[in-house]
Amino acid sequence: LYFSAQEGILIFYHIKDLEYEIKICADISQPISSLMFSPDYTSLLLVTDQGTVYSYRPAHSGEAVKLLDTSSNCFLAADFLTPGNNYCVSVTISGEVQVWSLEDGTFLSKLNLGIEVHVT
């Protein structure tokens, strides 16, 4: 079970039978608004409401790597764009959907929905 603390810490609970182990995986020092696994479960996107997206690879147990920074205070969420793990899609409060390369953080495309977006 992966979850984030308010301070921007990614935590892993390994639960087996009636015992559990807690491990701090990464500290990005920004509140994490959402966590999304890649379709093949090899990468975890850590998304902040400040427009920063990090990647964490559970099998490598390393630090979270900053993939992109949209520097947008109206940034809501991001997710992998399937198939594959090479692209992500993000959305802002104003309804702008953006596509990014996860290899180098390059902005690729956008679509304006023309409506305000909310996450529930």
C-alpha cells in the first residue's frame, strides 16, 4: 500500500498476515495531490497541486525523480497516457488538457475543454 503524507512524503506499508512494515520511500517536500501507477505497475507518478510531476520506481527503491514542472498553481492531476509509460496527460482548473513526454518533460500538445474542471 502506497500513500502520501501531507508534507510530501511517499510511504509504503508492506502488509503480510497480521504484521506490517512501514518504509519512507521519497520526500519531495511538496504536498502530493495524487498517486498513479503506470499500466505495467513499474512506475508511480507523484503529482503535486503546484504543477510538479515526479516518478518513483518501486523496484529500484531510489529517490523520486522530477519529470516535469508546469509551474501552474491551477494544476489538478496527471496520469499515464496509455499504451506504454512514455507520456502523461495533465489537466488544469481552467480545463486545459496537456500531453507531456516523460522521458525529458517536453510539452507535446494541449486541448482546451472550455470549462472549469474539479477533482472529487
